[in-house]
Amino acid sequence: MNDFQFQNTTKVYFGKNQLKNLHNEVLKYGNKILIAHGGEFIKNSPLYSKVVNELESNNIQVFELGAVEPNPRHTTVNKGVAMCKKNGIQTVLAIGGGSTIDCCKAIAATSMSESDNIWDLVEGKVKWNNALAVIAMPTIASTGSEMDKSCVIANVDLGIKSGINGELIRPKAAFLDPTNTFSVPARQTACGGYDIMAHLFDMNYFVNSEKYPLQFNVVETLLRIVREQLPVAIKEPTNYEARATMLWAASWALNSFCTSGYKTNAQLHALEQLSSTFDLTHGLGLAIITPKWMKYVLDKDPTTAPDFARFGVNVMGIGDDEDKVEVAYKAIEALQSFIKDELGLPVTLSELGIDDRHFEDMSIKACYGKESLPLAYRVLTREDCLNIYKMCL
């Protein structure tokens, strides 16, 4: 196991009756807060009015940044930064999904820097060594950003997604109430849940490294539980146990524990250039790409068969056999069927009316402008990435 440092300082308030603790967390840092959300759906919800009442009844001044995009734009971040600097705001509260939480993290860091533009921090033009306090209130089980120390922002002018990383932007507190996810539509529930699976694939399960027993088996268990509970949450949106399981699984998939000791390229997330190129939901892009990446890697390197076969047997529940290559292909087929039939998601780009005109640029971005992803489960070159995109049509 590689040397590592582990720290996760996010205080989690989990359950139905935790909102009464919000004002105490906010007042640790000051009495001015910026609430960011995705738009009218959140603002008109009972949750939003309860949050505002909890804050204002405790003499906390509330400012608002609405209409945060599903892939948060750098211009929206900069708008929030301007509000924070002008009004002396000390805390940012994200109510929504991972995009809103990421937006708040970027606002928090940029607001305490010498720049008014998040992209100066992304490109390293301006250093940042402080940040406003971030509090997260996820309304969907998805990214796990509520316990993570990174954020991803879309620069629409450049057509790329990138971000910043550091302990300073890890949320100070996270309020995880499964009932806040009851109203999430089936498709968004499916996309968010698949994002959880992709985090687990990328960060630990399919890595070009020794499988450390503790982390690996925790990840495999999480994958199996998500595979079982996600269809329940889709079919029974008010099933508290299913929603609670998904919400907590999202946090564990990206809270740094499962990645401790690993050095890897998150190949699926690198390949997922669909959301920034075509403005798709991130989880949907991952769902389309994953089975094609698996098949491409297995076709090219049959030594990967035992890993894919184990996934099929232990996560997807297919029968085992001595012929691991055959089991591996069945595992990939089972995953694709799960995505299509149980999650109800498209499995090809042609279903979405998307063609190959941007694939060359996407393959360059997937390798971060370099020739390959050297630390991926199996090294992926630009040509490999291009071929995988073609399989997605």
C-alpha cells in the first residue's frame, strides 16, 4: 500500500430532524451567508423556506445565488464571488446536487483570493491559501461532493471542465436528509446513482494497482448495495431506506477513505467529456461510456478478464465459470442491460441525436492535452479514447 495522509473533517448531520443545527454551524464563521441553488424548483420547495427561516430567525443575513447550472459555469462562480466580496459574506451554503456544491467550493476559494475569476485559480495564475466556510445540503444522491475536497467547473468560453482541489474547500458540515431526495425524478435519480458507481469504479475497483483488501472490499460492497438499492429508489421514490442508503453511499464513494493508498487516473471521468461538449447530465455520460470502455479494454487485453468477471459475479450477480473471459463479457452485457432496463437510461449517443463531429477534440481533453492516461486501469492513448467514443454511437 502506498503511503498516504487521510483527513476528512466534514461534520455530517444525517436524518430527518437535523435542520435545527444549521444556524449553529453557520454562526461559527459569521452571520452572513450566501445560499446557492439550481433555480425555481429548489427555491419554491418547502426545504428552501425552512432553511431561510432557520437562518433568519437566528439573525443570520441571507443572500441568494440562483440558477446554478447542471455543469456549473465559471461565470456563475464569478457572480457569486462578486456577491461575497461586496457583502462580506463568511459562509456559502449549497442546496442541490454536486454541481451546486462544486460551485460553492469554487466561490469559497476565489472569494478569499486576490482574483475575481475562478479560472485564474484553476490555471494557477493566482494562489489561494484560504476559503470561506462551505456547508452542503445535497438534494440528490450523486457526486459525494458534500464530503470531498475538490470541485469541477465548466469554462464555456474554452469548452472545457477543470477545477481546484484542497482541504480548505472541503465542506465544514453536510446535512444529509433522505427526505430531501424524495422528489428527485426517476431519470435524475438514475443518473446520480450511476455517478456513485462510476466513482467507485474509477477510484478503487478498476485500477492498475494491487487491490488493498480493506478498501477494495468496502468498494465492492458499496457497488453491490448501489446496484440493489438504486432501482428501488427509482421505483419507490419515497422509500426512506433506499434513499438513505443511496445518499450515504454517495458520500462514502468520494470521502477519501476508499481512495487512500491509491495513485490512479480516473479513466471514466476523464473520458466523460460528453457533459461539457453536449451539455448532458454527467451521470448519463458515464453510463453510456462505461460498458464500451470495459469491452474495449477486454478486447484489447484479455488479462483483464478476471477483474471484469469478479465484478459480474460479486456485483451484478451472474453465474461464475472457469472461462473468465466468457464471464467477463457476460458481466459487461449485464451492466449494459442494468443501465438500459433497470435505470431506464439511453445506452448510445445516437439515441440522443449525437454524432462523432467532436470526438477528436474530446479525445485530447480526455488525456488532459497529453498523449495518454498512464495511470489508468490500462493505459489509454488518445487513439484509444477516440475508439471508445466511436463505440458509444
